[in-house]
Amino acid sequence: MQSTPAPAATSGAAAGYASCRTCHATVGVRDARARQYCPVCHGRLALRVPLSLQRTWALLLTAVICYVPANLYPIMTVTRLGRGQPDTIVSGIVHLVHDGQWPIALLVFFASIVVPVAKIAALVLLLVSVQGRWRWRVAERARLYRFIDVIGRWSMIDIFMISILVALVHLGAVANVSPGLGAAFFSAVVLTTMLAATTFDPRLLWDAADDRPR
Amino acid sequence: MAASAVETCPECDLLQRVPAAPAGTDARCARCGVALHVSPRSDLGRDAAWALTTLVLLVIANAFPILEFELNGRREAATVVDGVIAFWLEQRYELALVVLAVAVVAPAMHAASVLARSWLIARRGRRATARNWTLWSVRLAPWGMTEVYLLGALVAFVKLDDLASVVVGPALYAFAAMSILTAWTSTHAAGVWARLRDLE
Ligand SMILES: [Zn+2]
Ligand SMILES: [Zn+2]
């Protein structure tokens, strides 16, 4: 079932209504500058997420900076019969391919490389499109935002895998797994991009397309 | 909610009149098409059943090993918390805290708060208390990563398989059961807020 838009397509913000970010209640706002709280969930009401673009850029920049050491430093070191072999994210996937573990190699490739890179790229595109006031394909960009908001968490697969291996394999020189600095940076990438997705306000995409300043 | 209420879309902020949707369906935004979740009320009994089952599965998931392996006659087993402790002992404190938070604390607190909110709303308890538990349940939901942990454990299994003989522990089955259960019952939080509004 489709709902009917108000006669001239207006945003809630322009008409003095705030949509609560926590419980999605529609609440009339008397004064946009005064503090007002949601009657249902008692969350702070705002027409748009405050400083959404600045906070998203800051988190995204942190993610990009952490992404470099996350890939350069080993995420773990596997020792077998006295010989230690450090593994980066990429070399870990290469080993899986050499072992013939194609499905798992693909899974890790998607979770550890495709998802973080796609997420960072998509957020940059969304931020630039808002600041450039693009009118192009707003609905598709809104869908892209919903998608990256959902997939981000899957990048944690490698961190959990390392956690289990380190706990399980500690037989000294015979076999041992220890975590690397790359894993710490990689978890920072995952967490900062997850936070960046929540600080981005998708309503700004539509504001920009309406070409009406908030 | 009254029929034909004025709503703003949470995704695109379009102001629109939303007709009362027939039972089992959801009105969609006239501009961006997302579900507006205005009509349904969440099933409190089902939410509570989900939360109770998840809590029981979480106990199993933390009490038993995820994987066990044997090499040169030595047997090793690891639980989720062993993974946290192992990171801590290797001085990767930040990783220990991250795994503890998203694989143990957040899933447990999320399930506990869903149980608490369902019970309080059904018993018509104090609205402020019910609201606080509902807030916790909504805020914690994205940070519980049991289904991601399940895949991490499967990758660990495959990585170990060429090193030694590996056996899947009971905790892995508990993680699998939790993931299936959550995928099957997940509902939008809007239904809970509607229930909370009814408490007035
Ligand atoms: Zn609210
Ligand atoms: Zn919309």
C-alpha cells in the first residue's frame, strides 16, 4: 500500500515535524533551536542528525588511515614446527586458495576486502553527493546507504577467526598462533565504518536533491 | 495509531498521510518506498520466547567449546571467553575488549533487555522502566554479532583442518541455532514502540 504525499512534496523538517531517530515517531517541533525530547522514547529530537556530515567524514577518515596498517601489518603469525609465518589479510586469503578452500577463500575475500572497501567508497560517494547537491539517482543512493548499513558487521569474521585460533593453538614450537597488529587496526576499520554509517543522515540525500537548504 | 495519520518518512523525511494498512501489511513511503511500520504491534509472547531461548543458547555457547583439536596426542579446546583471554594474554587488549563486547556482552544484554521489556509491557509495569529497557534493546541490537561469530568459527575450522584433527564443539551448534532463530524472528522495533505508546 502506498501512502499519499502532502500536496506539494514537503519534507517534515520544512513543515516543522521531526522524525525521531530512535523510535521513528513524528513529532511537531516548536522551535528548531530549543532542546526538545521525544514523547515516546525520550530521545533528543532533531530535524537532522547534528553535524552529520562532519562526524561521518571524521570517522571515515579515521577508517581510511587505519586501513593502511590493517593491510600492511600481519593479522596473525602461525608457527609450525618452529617456523613462524606472518599472515596479512591478503596472504591469509592466498593461503586458503592454495589449500583449495575456494568457498572459504571467497567468503573471507568478501568480508575482509570487498565489504570494507565498498563501504568506505560508498560513504565517500554519499557524502560528496550531499555536499555537491546532486539530484542524480537519489532513490538508488538511498538504497545504497541502507545496504552498507547492513553489511558492515560481516567484516568481523577475520577477528573472530583469529580469536579462536589464538585460544586453541598454543603448543609452543610445534604449533602456535599469535595475533598481529594488523588485526587491531582492522577491527578499528570495521568499528569506525559502522559508526560512520550511523552518523550519516540519509535524509540529507533528499534535501540535496530538493535543493532546499536545511 | 489513528487511520490516515500524518507521518514523516524516517529515511527521506517526506511528509505524508499514511492510510491504515490492512493487517499483515505495511504502508510504504510514497517517495523512497521504505516500510513505514506504522500499523503493527509486536507480539510480546513471541519476543519473550525468542529472548528466553537465546539466553539459554548463550549459556551453552559460553559454557562449552566452539572447536576442539588434537595434535601429537595433545587435546585443546576453546570457548568464546578463551578467545578473549588469549587476546588479553597476548597484550592485544583492544581486541580482547572488542570480542568480549560484540560476541558475549551485547548479545546477552540485548536478549535480556528484550525479555525485560516484553515482561514489563505485558504486565503494564512502570512506563519509564519499560521505556528504558526498550531503549537498551534497540541500541544494543546492531552490536550483537553472533551470526558473524558463527562464520568466523567456520573459517577457523577450515584453517585448522590441514594442521590437525578438529572437532566442532557444542557452542558452535548453539551459535548456529541463535543465528537461525534471529533471522527467523527478527522484527522491526517500531512494533515495540507502538506497544509502549499503548501503555499510557
Ligand atoms: Zn522517539
Ligand atoms: Zn521515504
